[in-house]
Amino acid sequence: MSRRLTLIWALLVAATLLSFETMGLGDARIGGALILLLAFAKVLLVGREFMELRHAPLMLLWLFQGWVAVTGAALACLLIF
Amino acid sequence: MNEEAIHPPRRAARGHVPGEEGVWVFIGGDLVAFAIFFMTYAVARRQEPALFDRAQALLDRGLGLLNTLLLLTSSLLVAQALAAVRRDDRRARPLLLGAMALGTGFVIVKACEYSAKIAQGFTLNSNDFSIFYYMFTGIHLVHVLIGLGVLAFAVSRFDNRGALRGGIGVIEGGGAFWHLVDLLWIILFALLYLV
């Protein structure tokens, strides 16, 4: 078993539980922003590590990372601000 | 941990595309389509924030969390299966079967969630939020079912001793699609259940 992959999974689970707890924060805007940030950080980890995009040609890697950045930023603008 | 055994060899100056390139064209198209779905939802939510808040509160967040953990763990097993194939470790097939079992668990939880919501009168036509909820989770569920089929095909590529017959591309491409299913659910869970 790859310890690196297991560690990534543990990070993903921790981020999931943290985002679940974040809902209890008093300020909905800060809570919402944190939840989105955690969600897109998780997406980045899944893409780079599980989908092995960190070993992919740079164009494929940056197309994916660009999608994460643009989609995450647009959703934050629309939902939080 | 032997890094070279787990990670793909560098075939070109930089980069290895996991699986067939056509798989990545499909994944790219899916990501663009879902980005449009997410934006459409966010715009609709801005127009009726109170209604979306009320309707969202009716969802069972515990089941959403459970399904997220099922898919994350399933993704881990698929990634470990690919690493096992590269090491010529015969545990790849049981790992893929485990991933399929967890994916099936996701489908069962989703079916229970749908039936509970419908019994409570929360149906497709209840309000604008429910339309998004059923449409997005329904389209995602179709992806899960296709992904389970892809994983079943990958499992069929192993012989009785657990050795892979043919190229590793099937496992790489099938795995990439399964991780896409996981990735899309991560955002759907945040958007529909949490934010």
C-alpha cells in the first residue's frame, strides 16, 4: 500500500469533517467561504494525487488547475460576495 | 515506499497521460458542463437566498457526509489498486472490488435519501432548489452507475490469480473517471448541503 495515497485520503477526510463543522460558525459568509475553500482544496488534491495529474504533461495539469481556480473563484464571488 | 514502483515512469521529457487520451477529452467536457451547472445554481441562489436556505435545511446532511466519505474511500482504493498493479501486487483486484462495494453503498444511501425526501413531500417540483437538487444529484448518480460499470470492466481484466491481462491503460483511464465522480460529488456536497 502507498503511504502517500493513504495520507492524502486522511487529509481529504479531515477537510471533509472540518467543512461539516464549519457550518456551526456564526458568520454565514465566513463559513461559506471556508467550506468552498476546503472543497476546492480537496478537488485539487484528488486531481493532482489520485488522478495523477501531477505527473501529467504541464498543459493537462494547468488546464485542470485553471478549472479549479476559475470555478472556485466564480462560485465564491456569486455565493459569498 | 518505492516511489518508482508506485508512480508512472517519465515517458517523455515531462508527463504521462493516465489511460487513453479520449478519456481526458470526456473528463474535460464533463468538468466544463458541471462548471456551468454550478454557476447556474449560484446565480439562482442569489435571486432567492431565503428559499434556498429553507429548502437546503430540509436535506439530511449526515447522509451527504456519509456519501462523501464512501466516495473518498472508494477513490483511495482505486488509487491503491493502480499502485498495486504497477508493483505487480496481486491485491489490485480485491481493492477494485472494495471500491465497487463502497460505490454501491453510495447508490444505496442516495436511494434511501431520495425515498425519504419524496415521502416528506420534497419532490422535483417542490421549489427551485429541489429542481437543482434532483437534477444535479441525478446526473451525478448516472455518473456513479457508469463508473461502477467501468470498474467492473477493469476487474474483468484480471485472471483468477489476480494478474492483469493486457495493458494498464484500462485501470488508469477507469480510475481517472472514478476519481472524477468523487471530485464532482465533493463540490455538489459543499454547494447543495453546506454553503
